[in-house]
Amino acid sequence: MDITERRKKTFEVLDNVHNLPSMPVVLAEVNGMLSDHSASASDLAAIISRDQGLVTKILSVANSPLYGIPRRVSTIEFAIVILGFNHIKNIVIALSMMEAFKTVKGTKFKQKEYWAHSVIAGFLAKRLADDLGYAFSGEAFTSGLLHDLGLPLIFKLFPEEYEKIIDAVILGEGTYLETEIKILGVSHCEIGRFLVERWNLPESLAEAVRFHHDPNQETIFRELTSVVHLADYMLNKLKLGNYFWDDDISLDESVYETLKLGGPEYLDELLKKYEPLIKEQLVNFLF
């Protein structure tokens, strides 16, 4: 079976799976409320407060060392006021999708490390966007958190292929990304975009997830995608909050020009700047 046929077969499986996580009720209601311009912070807080687990996670996000809010956020109402509706929406989207896959378990999946990597990547992408002067820091957080969403989907729906990919990489037959395409016909990036699109989430998130390994291929949302790629690369380079599936990730050097970083020397400075914040975030990891 060639790669084209494998690709077709993989998407046939995805298209015909009816037990993929659906959008949680709270997220659907939050989406609806945000389209109502008369809605207040109290209205939004009332919906979110029905899920105390979600409240706890939103507050832990707001008080993250990497999230960059100088004041302690102790209530969901204050979080909404200080972060704004759109930031709250992005956090709820990300946390809802995380929760949808918490049932994916297995020794070879290394769930705790996967979620730590996802959450830290989200925080770091948001902080990078802020510090580099971009207005899409909320989307950067969500995209960073969801960038590897295709991995639990591969593990859940294609367990045999998942094992084959790991075995082939151990034997030196290629990188994880190359081997995914050889065995499944698609990468985890494309599979992640499939689920983001199924949830009817913004195109910017779908594209950042799809191209987080090669942002030079993205045209419309290249800066957002480059920020997510850079966060992912930095975690692996520092060996902090990294995930084994990214051990062979290489820097797409187009990010230097896209993000106006100047060159490798500036990237070295970024690594030094963010390393202590990432370490602090890992100590405070609550997911």
C-alpha cells in the first residue's frame, strides 16, 4: 500500500469514527454567550462556575508564572475582567479539548509528560507572543496547548500503527514525523487539524496545529504558527517540559525572519530568559 492509499484509509477511519470527543456543553454555552454583546462578566462567570474543575484550571492558568499577570487572580469574575472575554474563551477551548482526551491512557503514551508538554507549550507561546508584541497571545496559548492533539488520537484510533512508529524510530528508520507519514500516510499535525476543524474552531487554530513543525508552509497565519513552533522547539532544546515524540524536532529557520528575531544569538538570549520561568512553571504544574 503506497502513502496515498494509506492517507486515504486513515482519513476514512477518522471520518467514520462516531465516538470522537464532542464539544462540551459549557464550551458551547460560552461560545454562544460571547456572541451576545450584552453579556456581562457575571453572566459568563455564572456559566463557567457550574464546572468547578474548569474554574480551578482557569485560575491556575491566570496565575501561571509564564502567563505574565502581575496580580494574584482569586475569582473567576476577576479572571474574566482582567483577561477579557476572548482570552477566557481561548482558555476554555483549550481546557475543554484537554479534558476530552484525559481518558487516553497507556504506558507508551506517557500521558503526564504529554499534558505537561502541551500546557507548558501553551504558556510559553502566549508569553512569546506578548513579549514579541503580537496581539494574538490568546490564540497562541490555545494553539500551543493543542499543537500535538493528533498524538492521543493516533494512540486511541491507530494503536498498532502507533507501536510501529515508535519501533521504527528506535531502529533508526526515520524521525517521528517522517515515520508517521510512512505508516499512516499523514502526520499528527494533519490529524490534529482534523479534530480542530470538526469542532468548528477558528481557522487560525487549525492552521497553527497543522503547520507547527513547518511554519514556512503557512501563509495566512504564519506569525502565529511560527510562535507555536518556536515554543515547541525551545522546550525540546532546553529539555524542559519536552515530550519524547519531539526529540528530533529541528528549528524552521524561517522563524528568524517571520518573527524578526535577528538570528541564532537572539534565540540563545530567549532561551536564557525563559529557562527559569519554564522551570518555575513545571514546579507549579497543576494539570
